[in-house]
Amino acid sequence: MAIYTYRTLYQEVRRLHKDFWKTNIYGLIGTLLLLPVPIFFPFLIDEVLLAHPGKLTHYLWPLTGGSIWVMVLIVFIIVMGLRIVAFVINNKKSFYATKISQHIAYRLRVQILEHLKRVSMREYEVLRSGAITTKTLQDVETLASFASSAVTTALSAGVMLLGITIILISMNWMLALLILLLNPFVVLFSKILGRKVAKLLKQKHEAYQIYQEMIHETIELFVQVRASNREEHFFECLKTYAKRIEESSISFGYQASVVRSASTLMVMGMTDIVRALGIIAVAYSDLTLGMMIAFLFYLSTLSTPIQQLMGLILHYQRTEPALERINTLLTLEREPDHPTQVNPFSQKGSVSIEMKDISFGYLADHEILHSVSLYASEGETIALIGKSGSGKTTLAQLLVGFYQPWKGQIYYGSTPITSIGLTCVREHVSYMLQQTLFFNDTVRMNLTLERDFSDEQIWKALEEAQLDTFVGALPEGLDTRIGKNGIRLSGGQRQRLAIARLILSDPQVVIFDEATSALDNSTEYALYETLAPFLRGRTVIIIAHRTMTIKQADRIYVIDNGHVKAEGTYESLSEKGMIVEDFDVS
């Protein structure tokens, strides 16, 4: 996935060319409407109060019959009319700028989500969900806000700055030249201070992110925290991170306030210099009092586009850290995106499975599976047994493409998994996780995962999983919420709910990874008896320790330290002393 850059941001803006041009046209019209506003009343001062007739009195005097009140009222109406029209026009500009901003934010979030959808399991193992939340909400909003600011500010502020400069030069070129010479120093000074503020803002965001990650994990795992009697420790840690937020926020807030105050001080100082020199210019040149007042009005107006452009520079500096954080997501390793060239599951019935000479490790220098080969024919049930840590679950995860083997190939039918595509495999191969996972939602949602199933199909699946009586007794039946990760259910109920979900998905291949370990022996036996008609004709892989479970397999593979130690039926392996009644492997 390519990283996101300012060039990418520019291209996104260009995609919205209609809104872009509407924003800038409205901004330009609003700017031009406000540009002459400061000069009207100073004209009145010169032409009426100081008795220096000019263009304004030339046009208005006949209309007003020489009434100063009426003349002032007309000028006031003109000025307010320009301001009101500019207000309406600028609101239009803001509307289209907001459309650009939010559309860019939406597209960037979609891009991140599309990438996260295909990120490898290796990356997800160490990803913090709190960090993802920050990056997809706050950082994306920061980037989109910068795009909006650039669109609304660059042209309108530039035109305003140019227009005021031309007007000031026409009034008194010497004062205007002084202002133009002083302005770059104001901008440079603000930019230097802004860099310091940007560093402090980055520290503030990092403190927020760490706190958000910690509180998210603490709340998610609160049952474990409380069961371990570690609330005091974890919440003291959260208080420490909250203190860091306070300290970084104080530093940032103070420095940002200093920057704003310093910029204002420089602008006001420059204004005072011009005021002083303006008085001298009135006394010793042809600059009139009204024009000096107009000059000062425009000078105060000049600070607005300058501050807007300085704000854009500061916004740019604040955006860079957000862009870096977003790119940490967009550069996460993705799992292979193999296209479906052949679909072996399109045939009726099930398919065979073969793992041929598979080697794999989670760490680059530590191999845990060593040239493993195993086979399950169509409709056959095989069991993988072995001590904890021998590699059984890893084999199951390789079968559904969670990880890719270092060496060897996996086949469904006679087709390698790389020619089938992982999406196609997961559509037809159901993997019952060792740890059952559920959304904090209803029974119905956790069973269907938003797929369309009738109530009849759902209740039939619950019946086969021996959970229909329990769900039927719930206050809201299928629409009862089961809590975070199914916490309102017992371990056995969660596993049976997962089995009901499996039945609904109607796979051709089923992989049970200790899927019934939370059930007692009699319940497990009854459940497998009930599931027998459903599993008949499907290829099944069972990872288990219990004798009652593995007895159902047609063949058994003994996995030991990443190797296939033995293969055979339950009886043949028992005779060799490789299966003992405490459900472990010798």
C-alpha cells in the first residue's frame, strides 16, 4: 500500500474539482466584496467633514439634497449590504469547503479500513485498537481539516493580501513599502515559534494515544484485572499517563498562547509604527486625515489574511505528525491477495486436504513446524493430538491462511491454496477458534454475523448445538444482548453458540480447535452425537486431547515438537502406547 502524502491530498482535492472551484469562486467574490468596505467612511471624513469634495459626494450629494445624515445612511446601507452579501457568499464557501474536507476524511478512512481488512495476522497480534481509533478519527480529521483550510485560505487570503497591498501603495507608497518590508519578519518569526509548538503538539498527541490505548485495554480486560486484584496498579498507571497529558497540554497550551501573543504583539507593534508615521505623513505630505484613517483600517484588515496564512503554516506543521501516524497504518504488512483461479469447493460434497512438507515459524529465526505432511480425504475426519505447544493450532491457522508457510504447499482437492484465494477458502472452511469470540451484541447478530438467515434456520442451528432451550428462556430470545465477548454466557454456552454459528455457515470443511473443551464429558459426547448428521460427508479436522473426542476420528496424527511423530487409527496408536487415558500424548 502506497503511503499518503501531501501530493495524494492534492490529488484528492482535484478529484472534487467542482466543489473546489465553487469554494474558490465564492471565496474570491466574498473577498472582493469586502475589499472596498474600509474606504467608504474615510472618504466621508475627507469629503464631508473636511470639505474636500470628491467622487463620493459627486454622486451622492444630488441624491441627498446636501443632507449629511442621509449621505451617512446611504454609505452605511452600502457597507452593510456588502457585508451581508459577503456573509452569505462566505457561508457558501464554507459549505463547499466542508464538503471537500469531509469527503477527503471519508475516503481516507475507507482507504485505511480497506487496508486493515487485509492486514496480516502477524501485524494484528501487536496492533493496539486504541491507536487505530486515534488514527482513523483524530488524525484523519486533522489531515482533512488542513485540506479544507488550504482550499479556503490560500486563494482568498492571497487575493485579499494583494488587493490591500495595491490599495495601500496607491494611498502612500512609502508607508506601504515599510509594511511590505516588515511583514516577512512577522511571518518568519511566527514560523520559527510554530515549529516549537508543533513538537509540543506531537508530544501531547503521543501522551493522549498512550493513555487511550491503556484505558481501552484495561477496560476490555477488566474482568482479568479485577480477578487478579490488580485494579490499584493498573489505574495508578492510568493516572500517571493522565498526568503526562496534563503536563504536555500545559506546555503546548502555554507555548501556543505565547506564539499567538507574540504574533499579535508584532502585528500591533507594526500597526503602531505605521500610525506614528501616518501622523507625520499627514503633517508633511499630501496624505489626508481620511486617507490615513483608511490606511489604518486597511492595515488592521491586512492582519487577517496574514494571520490566516500563518495559521495555514502552523496547521501544516501540526498535520505532518498526523500524516506520519496514518502512514504507520497504511504501511502495515498485508496478507497475500491471491485471486480465485480455481474453486475446488464448487463441487457437491466436500474436498480433500493435504499439507505437503510444511515448515513455518512466527519469528524469523525460530522454526516451529518442520516439514510437516498430512492428508485428509474427502469426507474424512482426522484428529491432531499432541502436547500443548506442539504446533497443532498453528497447523489449523495455516489451513485457513492466517499465516503463510515458509516452505511447502497446502492443497484443497488438488488445487494449491494460492490458486484458490484466501477469501474463497474462508467462505467454505469453518475454523472453530480455541477461544470463542463474540461481539457485544445480540444472540442473533453473533450467530448470523449480519448474514441473512431465517428464524427457522437459526433455531434449527441452536437445536443442533443444544442451545435452543437456553436461548428460548432468555428475556428477549434471539435479541438478547450477550455482553462484551459473550461475558453473560458460561464458557460452555459460548462454545455451543460458536458451534451454532458454524452450523449456520454450512461449510464443506470444518476445523475444531479444542472447540468443546469447556463442555463436560457427557455434554460433549451428546453434542457430537447431535452433530454427527451435520458433519457427515464433510471433511473434519479435530484438535483435541480428550479420548472421547479423538475416538470419533477416522485417523489420528500425533504432533510432537513441530513434527508428525505418528499416524494411524485410535486403536493402532493405543496399542503402541501413544494415547493414554488422561487425554495427553506420551
